[in-house]
Amino acid sequence: MSGSTRRKPGSSSRRESQARRRSWCCSFTVPPSSPENLSLSRSHSHPKTLSSKPTNSSIPNSPLSTKSGLSLVGRTRIDPRRILSPGRVSPIDSDPTVHSIIQEEQEDPEEIITAVDSSVPEPKPESFRAPPEISDKEDTVFDVRLNLRGKTGGGCLVLELNSQVLSTSSEVFAGLISEFKRNGSSSSSSKMCRIEVPEVENLGVFRETIELMFEDDIPKRLSKIGVYRSIDILEVSAGIMFTKGVLSCLKYLEAVPWTEEEEEKLRILFSRFKFDDVTTRDILARLYSRNSVDSQQHLARQIVWSITSCTDANARNELKPLVKGLLCRSSVYEKDHADVNKEDLYSVCQSCLSSIVCLFEEASDTIPSEKLAKKEKGRPLIERISREVDNINWLLEILLDRQMAEEFVDMWADQGELIKMHENVSPMVRYELSRVSALLFIAMGTRKLHCRSESRSGLLLAWFGPMLLDFGWLQRCRKGLDMKALEEAMGQTLLTLPLKQQYMLFMEWFRCFSKHGTECPNLSKAFQIWWRRSFLRGSETYAIETR
């Protein structure tokens, strides 16, 4: 007998052939459904296994039987006959027979035996070649038996490893092996150190981590494994204090791109494990921003300012949906910290309104000639007014989404100078202002904007008349505006005012509609409701509205 392996006369050539191949296999307690298991003999369905001995050492639950769903991993030098597979056939010889295997069981009770029908085709075992410096010392190579037990499904994986490599790589295993040697008898050198790892959530990851201990080029191996699996290996390596594995995983992960799922997985890992700051500095710089909240707000404000001042229409149209999606409350990118505050948005709105006032002064020929020379003359006036209105509506949509638009209602109602110039400007220019009013009316009519009665009254008294004049142009140049929704929202917004103000505005609409017809919004439905509420009383009004 050499080392931990029993040799029999007549089978030495077969043993030498297996030693050259260095093949090994792993299996789980529950055999998968495959053609290899179809013809297993019923008489051999329950293999004989040795029970655990009281001298077994167990790894503490804290690092190894982790709740994280990750397992310990490793590339090891493994004797093909010493990878034991309780519960599934793992061929030892190239031509095994039931008689020979049972005979070996009788001769060596330390061996775990699996009976197999001779008609079953042999599964091709995974090949693993041991490094030459260890394979030449067969009597000292496999002196640690690592028993991994799965947390779910009852899976089990048994590996026989070299204590020297295991102790050099992992501080946890080094402590357990050292304790076993201290507590063992004088003949402990001929005995095997048994280590059991219970509740391993991922046996495959555990095995791959152990394999890395015997890998010459770990980064190359990790590049084949991939980022997601490497994060699992990093967690296992940290749990067993496999320093070389931890450093290699961190170096690889820092050098490659991550998906959002992988990034979140890394965040969870770094919240559970504490690594050396110098080692993880580069990865942490990618995961967490060290800027203050003020600098983040400043960045958001600069982005908003840049878009509103952008002169390229294509670039502006591409950037607006992007930034709006980032700033909206419903965005998947919303973070816990503040991004842009209310004052910043309103300061940009005020700047855009000031620009519109100047443009309308230019359109109505009321701007002084010395100021006119300083204006932007490279683009048509209509295009510049349309751009500023687009900016205001874009900012208003962000304010509505963040429920901050109440003050904008008052701000828009107070634009008396614009309202005066509206009457003196060409209809093909002035209708742009009604696009802002239309967005506010729709927000109020669809209950997305809640403001005081005074604010609603001020808005309608100021901009209801200009809306009646510009409705025809809005129909011809909609620019994405839903006219039916606008008509319905205008009527609903009018019905929120006191009856006295409703009377004044509905009569103004009635006169305009009777004169211009479809060039005015059709508020007939809201007009009927106002009429019934104003001139029909009591139960009669309730019965009509119920119908």
C-alpha cells in the first residue's frame, strides 16, 4: 500500500494508467436524469458509505456555511480514485465489475464503495492533472478529505486534497489542519484529516475556488469564468481567507465592465465583507461617488442649463428625454440623495421667460435698436421663440412629475407684459405662448396639477382669451399636442372656478365659438354642466347629472 491508496496484485497496470490520466469526477447525492442511470441495478441503488468519525474537524459556520448562496471553490490535485461520490456511480477502473468492487470493500473498509451494473456505460470523468512537484509524492499528497454538503437538495461533494497546498492558500483551512495535527496521535501522519463544510449553497463555486489554489494563471482562468461567477468566487475566497484568490478577483473585476446586475451584486458583497482599503480603492471608486450633495446638485443644474441653451436642435431633442428620465421621480435611476432642487429649476424657468419677453419685444418692434443689434441673428425669430417655448414646456414637465409646478402657475399668470404684446404680434408667432397654457390646462383638467383657487382663477383670466384666439393655429401646428384632451381639460378646469367666474368665461367662449366655429375649442359639454348647475336646482339637477 502506498500512501492512502491500496494497491492489489494484478491491477497495478490499471492503477498506473489512472495515475497518468489524473482524471477526477464529482457527483451529488441525487443523481440527475440521464441515460447513464437508466440501467442501474436495483440491488445496488444504495451505496455503502462510512459514517463520520468523532475526530472530524468542522469549519465554523460563519465564513464557510454562509447564507449568501456562494460556495468554496478550488482547483486541486486529486487522485482519480479518491474523489468519492456517495449516491451516484463514479467509475474507478476502466473496466469495473461488481465482484471486484465488492472484494475491494471487504479488503479495505476505509474505502467508500459504489456497486455498478457492468452493462452501464461509463461516464467520462473530468480530467485534472496534478502538478509534478506533488504527484511524485503519492504518499503525502491526499491527506485532507474535504466533505462539502449542499444547503438545499442534499447534494454532497467529497474532495481529497494536499494539506500543504491547502494550508498555504487558506488561513481558515491552515488553522483547522494545524489543530488536527496537534490533537492527533503519534501515528496521525498516516491518518487523513477530515473537514466537513455544512450548508454550502453552491457546491460548484466552492469547487472552482479550491481549484484556483492550484492555478498558475488565475487571471486567465477568471476571464474564462466571467464577471458574475468571479463575484461568487470572491465572496468564497474572502470567507476562507484565500488571499491570492481575493486579490486576483479584485484585480480582474476592476479591469472589466459590469452590467447593472453585476454592479448591484458587488455592492451587496462589499456591504457584507470588509476588504483592505488599498486593495479595493479602485473598485470602490467605480461603485460610490465621493462627491458631496452640493456638487451633485451643481452638476444637475449645469446639465439643465446646458440643454436650455443648446442651439443644435437634433442634440437638444436627444438630450431632453435622457435628462428628463434621470430627473423624474419615476426614473429607475433615482437615488437616495438629492439631484436638482426646486430653486434651480425655477431659476432656469425664469431665465427662459426673460428670453421669450425679449424675443416678443423684437417681434413687436418695441425693442430698442441698440439692443436689437446684440440679438442672435443667425436663426429666424420664429425658430428662436419655438425653442424657448420648448424649453419651458420641458421644464414644466419635470416640475409636474416632481409635483413642484404650483408656483409656475402663478409665475405664468403674472406675465402681463407678454399678454399685452400677444395682441400685437403675428398669429404664427404668438400661438407659441398658448402651448404653455395648454400644458397647464391639461395638467389641471387631468388632476395632475393641484393648486389654489386663486391661482386657477388668475391663470384662466389671463390666458383663456389668448387661447381662444390661438386655438386655430394650435390645430394646424400641434407639435404633439392632443387637441381633444385640451378641449376636455379646458372645460373641466373652468368648472373648478366659482360660478360667477364660470359665467364670465363661458359667455366669452360662447361669443367666440358662435363667430369662429371650429377655430375655437368646443366646450359644449362643460357649458351644459355649467348651465344645469347654475339654473336648475335641487333634485332635478341631481337627476339630470346622474343620467
